[in-house]
Amino acid sequence: MKTIIKNKNTITEKDNLIILLNKKSKISNLSLNSHEIKYVKNQQKNNAEIIILNQYIRKIIFINPKDQENKYLKLENLRCLGDKILNEINTFDSVTIKNIESDTISTYAFLEGISLSNYTFTNHKSKKEKSKDITIYICNSNDDFKEIEKITNAVRFTKDLVNTPFSHLKATDLANLAQEAGKKSGYTTTIFNKKKIQSLKMGGILAVNQGSIDEPTFSILEWKPKNAKNKKPIILVGKGIVYDTGGLSLKTSKGMEIMKVDMAGAGTVIGAMQAIASNKLPKHVIGLIPSTDNRPSGNAYAPGDVVTMFNKLTVEVLNTDAEGRMILADALSYAEKYKPELVIDLATLTGSAANTIGHFGIVSMQKNAENQHQKLKKVGKKTHERLAEMPFWNDYDELIKSDIADIKNIGGSFAGAITAGKFLSNFVNYPWIHLDIAGPAYVTNKYSYRGKGATGMGVRLLYNYIKEY
Ligand code: BES
Ligand code: ZN
Ligand code: ZN
């Protein structure tokens, strides 16, 4: 299902309409008859947020949002209202949105809600439901709503990648799909195969891949427009574990059920790169994606092993299920060669992050990037992909000291999200933000316009942050 957004200047009496109201809106100048006006006004008085007027030849849907605490929650409420009326809109072939107060950002959020909500993952259904594209006309607006179409398409792509099961998405598949998306949207892709990864001595990636029957990949996605405003690139790093069994430190069956989600960091980076390139943002951005599955086998890496990483630090592996940090560490130290302005990594890194804040936001940490983090937090409120910053005190460093190597890959029994972040901080020497998306990346109950299953959370955050950077 696609949502197509177009501009339009005239409305006929047959056009289905959506009218965004606010407190000051006067509905009297809409050529409704007196009964209709009375009905709508009554509903407004009762604080109905969605008012549907059936004129038989067409429907008029009034959106009458409740007051919210602040402007950010107002936007989020509009996205949720977009989700709530999707079923109604789905009965139309097209609908025209008329915003009588012409407040662009409200229209934008509302459209975003409709478009994001309009998603199903049917790739593996033998009987495909007939899916319908919705065309939404924006009336009398000079604003370019094509941007939302591109962003929401990118979110959809991320969700498809994350929803795709391991049986259909190995590390090489993920890399190839990233490359294909690059060809369409404009960024370039370089894929390192196992041989190249071996020659680079990326010990973390190779250790995790030891138990796999499939090859690892390391993909470099680059968007470097001629009009780039930043001299040094912004780098996005995404955890691309296409399936996490835990390895020899095997997970329970329950713990494995959704572990196809473990490449959501990578999926989010790919979606963000697509959104950035297709909207031609004037910023130099690079995506790095280390990828493999994590499995037990005769040759799998084992608890107690010591691994020499890409940057020559040695790691004592005490739990093979803490594999995300092993592959991310190599990617983070690889990022140094670009002398980046800022690096943001995204990963479904720890159950601890999900336990701490649930699926309502993203657990964040930073090193040498306080200002950038502050800004990202603000964009998080705007997009409702909110950040919850963890303490990052030196005390936590003690917990990952190893007796026999430089560091170990697990901490104590508490603060698991933080010790994972601390582990990664050993591999960075530039401004860096770490985003643990283990909670929000995948939900088992519908979460408004984000749907059920993969949510794509993070794509809009990264896109908007880089746009405003
Ligand atoms: N991929 C998991 C984290 C995860 C859990 C993601 C739930 C999404 C939902 C990660 O590789 C992992 O297993 N982490 C361990 C680390 C521990 C062994 C230190 C965890 O969080 O239990
Ligand atoms: Zn794991
Ligand atoms: Zn994992």
C-alpha cells in the first residue's frame, strides 16, 4: 500500500474531504447547510476529535484535535489521529485535505500519521490481500509534501527489512538490498566480503561470524552531494545482526522469537540514508553496517575466548550473546579514518534498555557530543522518537575491566545498557552518540501509526536531525 501525495487547487462537491480544525476555525464558511453546521458544532462542543459528516455523494471528516500540554504532543496527537482515520480513508479512492488555518506543520504531522499507518507486511502471505494505494490531495498549498512521501517510504523500507525473517535475509542479502536502495535513491555502496574483512583484521565481526554458515559483510553507504555544507562527514553506524540466537550462550526459545529484529539498527541506517539521499539533503553522510548472524556451531566463538579487535584492543568474551558490541566496535574504530564530525550508532543492543524504558523511546548515551545530543533530543521530541539519556559515569568503566585482556564484553548484573555503551566508548575518539533501540524497534502490539512488528523508529529522528544540522 502506497500513499501518494499531490497538490490540488479546486475542490468539487464530490471530493471526499478532511478538514483540520483548530479552536479558532469557523466552519460557517464551508457551504454546509444549517443542520450540518449544527451537528458539527455539537460534536465540537463534546470534544469529539473525529467528526464524520456523510453527505452521501462524499464524506467530510473534521479533525478537531484535543488540547495538548505542548506543541510536540500536539504534533504527535495529529499523527495518531492520522492513524485513527486510516480505515475510513481506505474506503475512498482519494481524499483532499483542507487546512483552513493553513498551519503547515500540523498538516505535515497528520499526513505523516496517515502515511506511516498505511503499512502491511504481506511478502510471505500466499494469498495476498488486495492492497490499495491512497491518493491524498493537499488543497491550496504551496508547500512541498513530496518530502513526507519520501520519508515515509524510507520508514516503510526499514520496516520491510526488519520484518523480513532470517530465512530470507542473510548478511549478504541485507548488503545487496542496501546497495539496491542506494542505486534508486542516489547514495553509493561499497560492500566488503569475508576476505576483505579478514584482511582488515576486523576481529569482532569475524569472531561473531565464526559460528555462522554464511559470510559476514561490512557495507559502506555514502551520500556526498556537491553542495554538502559539512566538511567532515556525519557517520551513522547500524548493528546488522540478521539473527541472534545468542551463540553458545544460547538464548531461550522465547528470547529468540523476535531476534530477526537484531538488524534494526542497520535497517534504520539504510532507511535514513534513503530518506537523506532521495530528498537530496546538502550534507555529507556515511552509513557503516557490520553484519552477520550469531549462532552456535562447532567453530563458534566461546565464552572465555580473547579476541583482538580492529583497533588492536583485546576483548575477553564472557558471553557470546553480547555480540552486538563486538561487531559495532570494529565499525566504530573503522569510522575514525573519515575524521568524522559526529558518529551516531543505532543498535538493538541490550534487553536492559528495553526493560528500562519499554518501547516508548530510545536509550541514549554520548561522549564528547553534549551539544549534538541536546539537539538530537529536541528533534526526538519533535518527531516523537524520544531519547532517554543514561548516566555515563566513569564508575561504570570499572565493570568491564578484564583480568586477562583489555576489557571484557559484559558488565555486572545491573546497568546493562550502560556497560554496553561503555564497552563501545573504548572504540571511539570523536564526538559520539549511542542509541540503544532494543525497546522501540519491534513491538508485539499495535503502537498507533507505527503498527505492529517493526516500527522503523529512528529513521525520522536521523533524517530530521541531519536536515537541521
Ligand atoms: N540482541 C540482544 C538484545 C535485545 C534483547 C534486542 C531484546 C531486542 C530485544 C543482544 O545481543 C543481547 O543478547 N544482549 C544481552 C547482553 C548480555 C548478554 C550482556 C542482553 O541484553 O541480555
Ligand atoms: Zn545477543
Ligand atoms: Zn543481539
